[in-house]
Amino acid sequence: MTGRRYWRSLDELSDTPEFKEWLHREFPQGASEFNDPVSRRHFVKIMSASFALAGLGLMASGCRRPEEELVPFSKAPEDGYNYGTPEYFATAMPTRTGAIPLVVKSYDGRPIKIEGNALYPGGNGSTDRYAQASILNLYDPDRAQRFTSGGKTVSRDEALKALDDLSKKFAANQGDGLAFLAESSTSPSRARLQKIIRQKFPKSQWFIYDAIDSGIHQRAATQAFGQPVRPIFHFDRASVILSLDCDFIGSEDGAHNHIAGFVKGRKPESNRMNRLYAVESLFTLTGLNADHRLRVAASLVGQVAAAIAARILNRPFTVPAGVDPKWISICASDLVANHKRTLVVAGQRQPMEVHLLAYAINSALGAIGGAVSLIPAPEMESKTYGQLAKYLDAGAVDTLVVLGGNPVYSVPGQMGWAKLQRKAKTIVRLGYYEDETFEISDWQFPAVHYLESWGDAVTSDGTLVPIQPLIQPLFGGLTELELLARVAGETQTNPYDIVRTTFASSAEAWKQFLFNGFLAAPAARPVNAVASAPEVKSASAPSARSLEVIFCRDAKMDDGRYANNGWMQELPDPITKMVWDNAVLISRKTAREFGLQNGEVVEITLNGRKVRGPIWVQPGMAEYSLGLALGYGRERAGRIGTGVGFNACKIFTGKHIETGATIRKTGETHVLACTQNHWSMEGRPAVRESNLDEFRKNPELAREMHEKEPPVVAPLYPNPLDQAEKKGLQQWGLVVDLTACVGCATCVVACQSENNIPIVGKDQVLRSREMHWMRIDRYYTANPARETEADSLLKDSEQQYERWIDDVQAVNQPMLCQMCEAAPCENVCPVNATMHDQEGLNVMVYNRCIGTRYCSNNCPYKVRRFNYLDFNKRPLADLKGPFYPTPLLHLTDGKWDLASWWKNPNTSSMRPEDEWDLLKMSKNPEVTVRQRGVMEKCTYCIQRIQRAEIAQKVKAGPSGNVRLKEAEGTIPKTACQQACPAQAIAFGDISDPDSTVSKWKGSSRNYAVLGDLLTKPRTTYLARIRNPNPAMPDYHEPYSTGEYEKHGGEFHAVEKGNS
Amino acid sequence: MAESVTQLEALVPPRELRRGPQTPYQRGLGGLTDHLTAMAEGKTPLWWWILFIPAAFCAAVVLPSMLAYLISTGVGVWGNNVPVAWGWDIINFVWWVGVAHAGTLISAMLFLTRQHWRTAIGRAAEAMTVFSVMCAGLYPAVHVGRVWFAWWLFPIPLTTGMWPQFRSPLMWDVFAVNTYLVVSSLFWYMGLIPDLALLRDRAKTRVRKFTYGLFALGWTGSARQWHNYEKAYLVLSGLATLLVFTVSSIVGMDFATSQLAGWHETIFPFYFVAGAVFCGFGMVLVLLIPLRKWCHLEDIITPRHIDRVCKMTLMMGCIMGYIYVMEYFIAWYSGSPYDAWVFGHRLFGHYYWFGGWIMIGVNALLPQLFWIKKVRQNLKLIFVIAVLINIGMWFERFTIIVGSLYQDFLPSSWHPFYPTWVDACTFLGTLGVFFTMYLLFVRFLPMIAVSEVKAITPQADPHHPLGGAKGGQP
């Protein structure tokens, strides 16, 4: 963002050395320190973004604002740049098979918060977990910050010269011996450069590798329909969805789009409510949200699919052992009955034949053109590491250019990639970290973050989106495009110019493109084609001697790229709620058979290769199936990720489902940390559920599941809110629709990012001190007939042996401050640190809090979090008990903490300087960073409310129209609400009868959690409605309802004033 | 003559109803003074050093270093977590407050009810009260997250206009504990004045004379002074008796005013008073049984005194039993599933079931042994039981605090509590403070109220054969 360029004097205009000297000495604070290596401080270096004024043109002395013209998003201040006013820029985060259009908030040159681009027609302004967390990678102190050659730091110029030499060398021999290993990307600019390289160096080779293969959908569609097409799944158009081990809600690429579509077609009040059948082995988010879930080994999914296909095509079919044929035939009938409004999806980890079957079924049911549309797509690069290995082995590779990725870590272990890669004479690598691959590279170029670089990408529905930087690269570095251009020997190496050239349209169009963040272009014409059902090889069921192993994409680490991201490490896995680890997921019965229990380390042998990992008994897993998440066990990730979990890539062969594994006890144990220890809801009506047909008969059912309330007597104290309320312009409230919420946990990361929530490390999670203001409770509910009274008397560590966990239902519940009108936390605080404001918010005054913690004890929802150990100021290493270093004796960067504190109590910390400085940059300046010893909690993003109220007051002026109204679009969104792909959260003014939140609160599904305590929460929930098929053999009322009754719960007629 | 003797004998109650003398001490009052001040004036015995050195180490090294560690590092050095935001800090606070109760109760209430046997043990028990209130008061002060702002708990008029919140029971607690500390210290100190003057008058060195003289506040023992003294003592004992009830009631309300199942009970104020007195009697026994032997006070603190304390303990134990039964009854009668869960899990629960059994077994059932006279006379056994009562009462607080917090309303947030070494060392430190102060008290101040004991000796009774100015031996 460069404003109009003024010069301060003619001297500046003439750019004389005297003027430069004056500028250097006089004006920019700290400028002289830059050239003085002794006093140069890291912080000044990276924070220079904050004090280099726009338009000053001091790029050389460290301005971090990009030079090129950026077009700020619509909310930019009108009259130039205002300090303290955030700016919004449209950009995008590239993913494997698409991109997520984003709008990023920037404060004083620092990107602070990532949101989805609400203007983008294919989205609803939401994002996914990865996008929310990716901003932390920008401020990662362990990022590659230097150019190296042979492990030694070299200057940027030297490194760039090496690229030029490379380019010249291969120009001479047509690129013989030049190989590229890249990650998949949708960037048109990269494709263009790739084409240039191919022209210039015809003998060069190009390989693609991703440990997580999301390209299979396109390859399968291409194969099935005989032409290069990419499938787009429209979950919103389907009435019946069959997932063949496809975790489209959780681990598939573009899950947030799928969630949006899925939830759109799932409205219990409307006539349309879709039904989801899931066939899977691992218990995934898709299985959790399914109306019918068939628990079957992943290697048998193909046969189940074949059976369903045969049933649909009226052919004879056989079902795998243990599968109820009725399940198959009724599911198939349901699909047939809803033909044209059906969708069958196969999971990316399933082999090609299952995908082909899925397309065949879709084709037979007439879903092509309906819920599945096919758009023409460029053919995918098919050569991968296997072919590269052959070249390397033959010694045919002179120079290997590794673009991003971390192949030494993530290429299947059997390849022995570290040794193979070394066979190339020169390895040039563009990497974000100095990681495992860094060790086997000759040249390492630091890569830039997508928020620091120019680029472009195509979303999964074929829309072109720009990637614009919000900040100059913090540590120098190159984009993939620049590196490629330099290797190609192009004269145009500036990534901005490269992207601009690719865009090849008018300046006006370019401006509009950057402003909108996407290219509004007519959608690609869908292709119509027919696929036929292939033969499915019969697979044998896994057994105790030949276990099945499923390698899955982790909900947090992805393929290991988020290993050094503290938010991701500490985000509870959506299903297991595990943090800071992966585990060998196993079913109860299989674990019993091997005599295993949680935390016991086993050795898994697959194809002669071994890996060790701790056992975790997962309810709802198929028998003889092991679930291994990729992305852990990094040996060189950084201060957060190194040594967390175990590396499943060691036994990975590239196939995501394999049978033939054996396990052996090692006698070791490993402690696993979960944020939720208790699995059962114990019959308490926290999450209330009903089946659709039941709900239609009795819409009040969920509200009637209400524990007995104490009689209301005259209160000892009048509730201060009763009076204060009258002065409030708005009355804030929030509703979470549990039918919509799929439990993806994007909101949790969004909240962490917005509200400066620190991470605490595994040891502190084990002590239950994690700081998340918002959590997602996951309860397993069981067939009440299978539960015994004794089950509720067992320790949490013994839940894994209980019989009821084999076939469970699970429910999610986002839990955040309930903003009780009669808040139990308030009247117990001795210093008035938590109280109500007139708008119904239970506000927390951090400055006043002395930390008696009584409010937390008295909070029935336990949503208050206490900063026990200065989590902001301590590095992770100092958060491990039993002895936490005391600042009285601790040295940071060789300086005594106590002395630093004495000098300046506000800036001292126990973190090394590089970490501390970046941490400070990453914080949202609108939210207080809380000290230790202070209680904190969800505020409904009060900073956003305040900003909106102030803006409205400014706008209203003398008109006095200061009330925020949804109809006028002035109601702010909370961070969780904005990030939610399912749009499951409504926030707004409950005193406005036309607001969404008021309407939701008027729903018959609306209820208050623990409303029987008369806390009168402002946060309420809409009951979860499931839509099982009454004809199915596994039809039953939601288990939670039965549990409620079994524990003595009664149904009370709804009284007025409840919830 | 013979007739009159018969008449006199007829007035003497039958043997089984006859009360013995308050003290079997048969020598003169001067000897009694020597005897009672021997510890304060004589050579330091070996046992004193053996106890004092470790206690002083805990008080002077362990506790300050733990507090420095806590305050510099954060509450996280303890085991507290989020469902269980109060752990050993508040358990020990309530436990120490409980210990503090018996002293005032014995001194003040038994004084008001004219129970003369209290004179032999009153001073020692009061000292126990003062020192344990100090230990108790330490916990709420340092357990807060930002100790440096703990003064915000006091209503200090500031320019900020900030004021404490009087609806909070923690606020009431601040007043209750502080008032109790002030009044019980005053009460104890006032009782000490005549004896301090005594020590001053008997001092053989200038330092002792000066020091005791300073604190004796010019006491001469004139009738006017005695008159004022008795009046003031009466008033203070009246106040102190009230405070015995208020302070523990308010500590009980710290819990009872909450929402939490297991805390939310109207019986709590009464429950906590009873528990506190019970625990305090236990501590009195723990302290006095060895001290009477080591300080050679068997003829002052007699088995009859111990027997009476045992009977009081038995009564309190029965009350505890009643309360435990009532708690379960109310939990069942309320029909609240949360109450049912908490109380069921106290005995058969996931983690802390032992706490419930210890609490009921030790606090309600074990004192029933005191129905047996032989037990009340077996000092070693009494000592063991008294120690167990203190442990049992600690577990009662553990069960109430941790047992109710760790499994509250939403099962998703349930989490057990594990203490850390810092929790243990901090508690050890406060025990060190208590015993250090107590040992210093035993060594330098008369642990028996000399003037009061004299008043109940037979010699002090003019009608007694040994009494009056005429008789007795020096």
C-alpha cells in the first residue's frame, strides 16, 4: 500500500548522498542501528514495518510494506492511512487442488487475522482450520531466514548468482539432468513458467509430490469419463449422500466448502433435509455427522460400494462378512428413490476403483450435472516421486530443484529418500523451514509466506484468485515463481510482474481483480458424461494376523507442514480431542485381543518396515483396523514441532490403505494428552437431539428434556441487569445450531487468532490448563441397553474397556461463555472484576482481576480459563513441570530475568528475543494480552462490538441513529461466527425481533444448556436433528435421548420464560 | 462436734458424684509459680531443640522459598487446574481456620460458662488459635493470581473509586478472618499480661526484665487493674465466642453461596463451625498430650482434663456424623442429578472415593471410641486418634473442595486434580511456622495461665483446709 508520493525537499528528489545521510541520521528511529551489527536489534529489524510511513520510500532501510500497488479491500479508510485503523486486503491461500479466497485484516502493516472472502460467489465468508492457523506460520521464529550453501549462510546476491549460473549451465545442454520436484499447485503463473522452462530446457523433468493425494478425484473423473475433467461436488443439491470412506467434512481438500453445502441442505424446519450415509473405518467427522454409519474396514469399502452399485443396477451382489445386507439394500433403495438428488463420494484415501464405482453410481443415478458437475480441467502432472527415484538412482539427475514441501520427511519411508536425493549432484531447495530436507540440500532458499508474496491460484470451482502480499517478506526470501523465473533465466523475475503478465488484462480489470479478490468470470461450462461401473477386486477382510493400516491426513498437521504451528498442535483433534500427539487408533475389541491399553507403545510392522506409536482406543473404529495420522514425528521442525508424535511415513508406501500389518507390544508407554477426558454425557441434557420424524411430530421435544428447576423465590439481591438492560442500545445474544455444527473446530482457531490466546504445551494440557476460550465438547453416546450402571463409576482411563463404545453416536457442542443474565461468576468476585454491562454482556475486567478463581469454580460451564504460568511470556520449554523455572533465577539470552524485569517490567519475558519479537507482532492490538494470574474468557469479541458501535456513532452524528441493526448490516460478527463454514452461529441483538438471532431463539429447537440452574444464559443452542431412515435396520432414536431417560431424566412441558 | 462432722459429711455428695480438685497440685502457691514458669525461665531442654530446628527450617527456609517461587512464577506451580481452581491452597486455609477454633472456644466459651478446668489448657489452646489463624490467613493472601494486588480486597478509598464487591463471600471472608485474628490475638495477649508481669518480676537478667516489662504494660497487680482486667476479659471473651461462630460460618458460606453441587448447601455454616471445633479439639490433644509430659505439667494438665476434651471431641464427632447423614439425605431428597452424582462419587467415585471413606470413618466413626472410658484414659491411643482426626478433617476439606469441583455439571470439562511438590512443601512450611511459633511460645511464655490456675488451686480457696493465708506450704 503506497500512498501518494510526496517528497520532503528538493534534496530528496535529487537523491543526493547528503540527503541520504541526513535521512539516515535524523529521521527514522533506529535506522542507524541497522548498519551496526552490534546494536542492531532483531525487533527493530522486523518491526520496521510499523514505523516506516507509507509513501516514504525508505525501502532500503527496512520498510516492510510491499512496493507494488495493493488494492485495499472496501473497508479501508477514505483519507489515506490512519494509524490504529485496520485495513483489509483480499488475497487467497493456495491449497493442493484449489485456493481459499481470503480477506486479511492488517494493522499498521502487520497481518493480524484471516477471514474468508464473503464476496466470493462460491463461498460464504468462511475458512477452514488451516487458513485460520496459517497466519501464525508467518510469525514463526523458526522459519528459514537465510540463504545457505552447504549449510553455511551466504548472501542473497551470491545465492541468486548461483541460480543464474544454473540457468546458464542448463541453457547450454537443453536442461539435461535438471529435475524439479514440486508440490501440486493451481497457480496459472507457475504453469506458465513451467511451460517456459519446458521450452527452454526440453530435457528437464518435472515431478509432483504430495504426501496427501487430493488429486485423485480429478484423475478418477478423468479416467471415468474419458476426458480431462474435474468434479465439483454440490452437497447442497443432494438429498441423499453416500460417503464411501470420504471424510469430506474433515480431512478432504476444500472441506469448508463441502461443509457449507452439506449444511445448506440440512435444515430441519424446511422440507429439505438431506440424509448422509457413511461407510468408514476410522471414526471421522463425516461419520460423526452421518445419519447412518456403517463401521467396516477401509479395505472393504470397495466391496460395500460394489454391492450398493450392483443393487442399484439390479445385479446380484455379495456383501462382505459382517455387513448387514439389509443396510446395503435399503441404502441403495434410498439412493434410487432420490435419484438425481443423490451424491456418492469416495474418499481420497480409497483406491481408484472405488472412485470409479462412485462415479458409476452417480452416473447411473443421474447425479452428473446435478450434485456432481464436471468442469474441463488441465491435465494433471502425473509423474511423481517414483519416477524421480528411478532417475536419481540411475544418476541421471545433475540438479534437483525442490520447490517447497519436505520430501525427506514425507516421501514414503521405504524409498529411503534422504539417500536417493543425495544422488543428485546439486540440490537446490526452496523451503519454508530449515527442516529434514534442508539437511540434504546444497542450496537452500528461504521461501516466503503467502501473505508476503505475489501469486495466483484457481479455486476448486475454477475461479481465478490473486495472492497479494500484506507485508514485505520478514526475512527476505523468494517465492516459488521468482525462483522458477530465475532458473528459467527470465529477465522478469519480480513475482508481481510475473503474476501481472499472466493475468494479461487491462489495468482496470487488474485493479478490480485485486479489489474483489477473485475474477468474476463466467463459470466453466460443465461437461456431461457417463461412467460405467468397473470390476472390483475382492479384498480379504483384515484379521489379527493381517491388520489394516489407514494413513490419514491429520486434522491439524496436514502432511506435517503445520508441525511448528502452536495453535495447530494445541487444537484438540475434532474426534479424539488429543493434542500434541498422534496415536495408533484402534477399536476396543482389537485392543482387547492384543491386550493393549491407551498409551501403550506398539511396534507396527508393514512390508518389513517398522514404526512405533502409542495406542489409543477409538470408539466406533472398525475391527482390525489401525488409524495412523501423517504429519507427526518431525525430527527437525522447530521449537514447537520437533519430536511431537511419531512419523507414520516410515511405513507409508504411498497407498493410504494397506493390509498385512502386524503389531507387537514394546512394553513402553507414552502419555497422551486430551482436552476432554470424559466421554459420556452421563444422561445430562447438554446436547439434545431428536430424529427428524420425531421432531416433526413433537417440535418441542428437545426443549422438554429439561432437568427439574428449583422454584423461583424472591432473589436475595435484585439482578443488576434488570435495571441496566433498559439503558442498553442492543442486547447481545448468540445461538449455536447444533444441527448445522459439524465440529470442524475452525471457530476454535479463529477465536485463538482473534483473541490473542496463548498456547500452553502438552504438559499443561495434561494439567487441564489449556486456554481456549471456545472449545468443542464431543460426547460419545451409546445404546442405553449396552451401558451398565457400573460404567459411570469407572475412571476415565477405564472407559476404553467399556462395551458400549463399540458402536457409538457422537455429538458436538461448541462451548463458549454463556453470558448468563444471572451469572454465577459475578456475585462471587470480591473485587468486581467480572460484571454485567447494560447490553447483557458478562464482561471481564482484566486490570481489576486479582485471580481468586472463584468465578471459575462457580461457572457451571467451565468456560473461564486462568493463566496459571504466564503462558505468554514463557517459552514452551519452560512450561514443563514439575519444576518450572522461576524468573528469579532464569536467564534469557544470557541476561538475568530479574534484572531485565527491574529495568522494564513491561517488556521483560522469558522467551528468547527472536521468539518474543515475532510473538508481539502477531498479536491483535485490539485485544489485551492477558497477564498471568488473570482469569479470561470469551467476550463475544467485544472489540468488534466496540468498533462497530463507535463507527455507528461517528456515522450517526447528530441524527442519533446509534443503534446497530442487522437490517442495516451494522451488527458485527464474532470471530467464531465469521469463520464457521456451516454458518452454525448466529450472533446479534435479541431485542431486535427481526434479527437472525431472535428468530433462532424463537425456534422450537432453542434451549439453554443447564437452564435448570436458572443462570438464564444468552448463549443458547438449537437442538440437533438427525435424519435417519426409518426403514434402515440401524434406525433408532438418538442414543442421547435414551441415556437421558435412563439416568432418570424426565420430559417437562415447556414453560414460558425457559431458555 | 461429732454431730457437726456428720452433718458435714451428709453434705458431701456421694463418691461417684464427687468432684476432685481442679489440680492435684498440693504444694504452696510459690512453688506453683516456680513450677509453671520453669519452662520459660529454665534451661532449654533437648527435646525443644530437636523439634525447633526442623520446624524453624521449614518456617524460615522452606516456606519463604516456596512463596517466592509461587509469587515469581505463578499459581501454576501448584496443582490447581480449571475445573479444580482451588486445591490445597483453600483446603489448607479451611483446615487451619478449623484448627484455630478450639482455642477460642475453650478459652472464651468455657470462661463464660464458668468451666474452671479450662484454666489449665486455655492459654495453650489460645496460642494455638493465634498461630493457626496466621497460617490460615497466609493462604488466601498468596493463592490469588496477582498477589501484588491482593490489597484490593480491602475497602480502601482510592481515587479510582474502585470498591470491593460486598456480595462476594470472599469479601466477607476477608473481614471474618481478619477480625478473628485481631480479636483472638488481643484476647490471648490480654490474658498474658499478668503472667508477663510475673516473669518480669522474676527476671534475673536486664534483657529479660526489659522485654517482659515492655509487654507487661506496667502491670502492678493492683486491685483496680485486676478489676479492669476482669471486665475487659469478659467483654473480649464474649466477642471471641461470637467470632468462633461467625468466622467458620463465613468460611462455610464461601462454598455455600456457590452453584456447585456439593457446595450449594444451607447446612454449610453450621457444618463448618462443628468441623472446625472438632478439628481444633483434635489439635489441642495433639499438642497437650506430649507437652504435659515434656514440660512436667502432669499435675496441672491432668488426665481429667484430657478426658473432658475427649468428651467434647466425642460430641463434635457425633455432630459431624449427623451432618454427613444429613448431607446425603439432602442430596437424595433434592432430586438433583448433579448432587446425586457428587455424593455417590464421594464414596464410590472415579478418583477420590478414599476421601469420602476417610472423612466418614475418621470424623464420624472413630471418635465413637471415646464412649469407652478406657480409651479416654489411654493417652497414647488418644494421641493417635487426635492425629487421625486432624488428618480426617483435612480429607473432609479435600473431599468437599476437590471432590465437588473435579466433576461438576458438564462432563466435558471434568478433570482430576493432582497436587505438586510445591503444594506439599508450602503446607509443610506453614506447619513449620505454626510449630516454630508454638515452640517459642512454650519456651518463652508461660504456657499455663499462672494467675488463673492459682485461682482454682485448693490453696486459693479460703474454705479449703489448705487454703487461705494461714495454711499451705511455701
